[in-house]
Amino acid sequence: MSSNSTFPGDAGPPFGPGGPALDTSTQQTGIIVSWAVMTVFATIAVGLRFYTRRFILRVLGVEDWLILAAMVCRLPETFSSLGHHIWTLTPDQIIQGNMENWYSFMFYKTSLACTKMSILFLYLRIMPHGLIRYANFAVMAIIMICNIWVLVSDFVGCTPLAKTWDPSIPGTCLPMLALALGSSVMHIITDFIIFALPIPILVKLKMSFKRKICLVFVFSIGFFVCLISIIRIISIRQLDFSDVTYTFSTVAYWGAVEVNLAIICACLTTLKPLLVHVFPGILGTSHAIPYSLGPSIVHPNGGGVSIQRTTVVQAEQGRFSMLDDESVKSTKALSPEVSYEMDSKAKKLYTVCVTTPSKAHEKLGLH
């Protein structure tokens, strides 16, 4: 533990009296712009997701509320000291900025955790029973444990807590940089695991070229988020603590991109029904209504509709797994029972009967 009570910037600016003019430039404007732009895009993505789930599929799941929580946690952000050279700030401004940043980072970490949990809850809807499903639960447990550990370490990292943002207060602190790097490494590892989990299922699916392109696009964004996380770790490792309010700007830039892009990526996987609704045929769908299984394919008056291509499920022992496009011969919704028939190309032939159309989505829970 460290008991150093030296205040950041006590050594003074890098130039003494009579030396070159002090650098008073700031990167704060760039930080604010990057945060605002990415937050706007993420907010739009979450809004489109909720519109799709609420008004097209007419179903909201745990994963949707988690992504909303992630978006809300992303909004509390402060910029009072970030981007300024430390010698242009008063001690009170530095303390205030450190405290605000500490609170912001708490929300930032929670936002990332909620985003990951949202993706994993979505996976549970499409993953069959078996090893991969248990692996999904294991990753969920790891993320929850890691996030709790990170939040607890933030509170107990310094004694007293106020020393976290005011190093001049007597006390002790854990090696905060090492803790930050450790949590970031675990964050990256879970990122890669999350985006790798559905690959064994997806490679087995036979789907149209358009859908393959969409999947490649979404996964490319996902792995780009992982890359940003790595860049962010490198930025943390290269911090100059003698001018931390200025050099931390790079970390802030990448942090704004990372968490908002993760939210966008989590939302993109749910927007296919909206695209099909607005642009019929864009994903190889021949009918304007097939939003995958759910109440959206059932007329309010009880009538049925027929659709040619959609993602259906194989029902076995109360669990559901995705079938590929070529496994579907026809799909028809009948009232008052909804019956989905699959042709002989599927491993097994099942008829899923739901007594009331309004509860079809609750049993199938697809997107």
C-alpha cells in the first residue's frame, strides 16, 4: 500500500520561470464531442430496439431492460478537469474533477456489465441445451463476480475513501493502476468469450447470403469493441501521472467509443424485424410480415397469415433452438392455435401448438 500524500502537480509545470511558454492547450472539447456523438448513436440504437421489441414483436425481455440500464448508466459523465493540463487547474478543481470522475467510472463499469449481461440473456433464447448453454451461464456468473469485485475495490481501494480523489489526505491506497489493468484484462477476456460463444451455432446454420453479410457486420463491430478495449489498456499503461488530467484524455476518448459501440452492437442483433418491416425483402424475406416467431405474425382479429421464410425453432423437452432457413418449408399461423410446421430437412419434426396466439412469444421468446 502507498501512503504518499503528494498532491498531483506539486512538482509544478515542466517549464520553470523564464523558460518556454506554458502549454495551456486543452483536449476537453474533443472528449465532449466524442462522448456526445457516440451517446446519440447509442441512444438511437436503444430506441429502435425498444420500438422493434415493443411495437413489432410485442415482447420485452430481461435483455431489453438490461440494455436500457446500460444506456442510463452511460449518461452520467463529467468533464470538469479532463483534457486540461494539471498546472492550469487549482487544487480544488483537481479534487472536484477526481471525485466526479470516480463516480463516472462507477457508472461506466456498470454500463459495460449490463451490456454484456444483455447479450448473454439474448443468447439464452437461441442456444440449445447442452454444453454451450452451460458455458453461457458460466460466463454470466464470471461477469457478475468480476463486476462486484471491481465495484467493491473502488470503495475499499483507499482508506479513507476520500483519499481516492484527494491524495493529500493521510491514508493508504492499494495499487490502483494494477487493479485497473487487472479488471481491464478480465473485461477483454470476457468480451472475446461473449462474441465467440454463438459461433459454433451460427456456422451450422444455412442462411441466405444477405443474412451472412449482416452477421459478419455485427460480429465485426463486436471484435472492434474488443480491439478498442485493448487500445484502452495500452492508453492506461502509458498514462503520465504528473499530468494525468491531460494524458487521461486518450483513455476517455476510447472509453466513450467502447461502451457506446458495445451498446450499439448489442442492439443491432435485434433490429432484423424492423428492417424487414420497413424494407421487405432486404434480408431475403419474401413477405412483409415475417418478424420471426412471435405475436406480430398473428392478426388481432384471430386470423392467420402465411410466411415463406423465417427463423423457427426446434422444440424439444421445453427448450428451443434456432433452425436455419433451408430447414423451413412453410410457416403458417392459425387461430386460435398457432402451429409451426418444419419439413424433413430438420433433425426432427415438431409441431408447436400454443393455445393462445398472444402467448406465442412468451413460449418461444425469439426476435
